[in-house]
Amino acid sequence: MASTDTAAANVAQMHRFVTEVQQNGNFDLIDQLTHKDFVDHTAAQGQSPNIDGVHFIMRYIHSNIKDLKIEIVHCLSDGNVVATTKYLRGTQVGDLMGKPATNGPIELRIMDFMTVVDGQFKDHWATVSAIEDKRGLSVSRDRSRITLIFQMYSCAFRDAVVSKGRLWLASSSGGLRGNAACGDDYETTAKC
């Protein structure tokens, strides 16, 4: 299969997973679309990083968010890696990431990176935004999630530092590669 065919197949598979599993709750497809040796490199503390964790998180989301809709903003593939940015929207009817139900509309922004091996998703990295209460209230701001970004760029960046509200990334050659705002009172350092 040519690389453009592989990229198109990977993107189509991601769209299928997002629509049929994540949005529509067809949990039977998880085992079909996910590799038996699946690893979630950014699984939450206490969550299984294997395929059992995929089943758990999908059921958890569907039991706590009703009228779930997912909008894919970007989905692209390079080699065996598929990257997706998306919005998850719905009504929060149960505890979600430690926050009690709002019974109102919420939105999360999610960025996923997944590898595809033998036509199935094998490795996963994600970063998830704070839960945004669409009534205008912020119901979660888990700043530790910023460190997940560092793991996604482990091949490209040597160091990642959060200081004075900016995320700084240094390349393996030592040159500064970029920075982004992440909150004035948040500081951490991570080796990639």
C-alpha cells in the first residue's frame, strides 16, 4: 500500500473510532480497532494503560456525559502516526474527572496521537483541556495535564520547562524550538 493510501486508511480508521466508539458508544468495536498490545502512555493515575482502560474510559465518558457529540477539527497521518484534535461536547450528568455533575452543557478539547500497527491502534498519547462549563463557569483546571504534552514530543525535544506561565521546548540539538502560554502561576520541568 502506498504511503498516501496508508495515511488515508489511518485517518479513516480514526474517524470511525471517534464517531462509532467515542461518540456513538459502540463499545464492541474497541477490540476490533485496538491492538492486543495497546498502551496508553498518558493514562490517568489508577487507570489501566491497556485495552481494558479503553473499555473503561469509553464507558465512563458515556455514563457521565449525555447527548455526546464529538467534532473532529483536524485529523492527519504521517507514517504510522495519526494525530487528531477534537471537541467533545455534551451534558454532564455525572462525576467527570473528579468534578460533580453540572447537569449543563460542557466542552473538552482533546488532542490525540496514536500509532497504527497491523491496521489497529497500538500506542496512544493525549492531552485534555479543562472541562469548560458552557454556562460560563470553569469546572476543572488540571494543570498537571500540560506535562502530557512533553511526552508527545519525546523524539523531537530534549527538555520541556514550564516557567512564568510559558511552556518552553528545547530541541535535541539544544536550540529553543518554541513556547506557549499555560498559566502564570504554573511551573514544572520535564525531561523528554
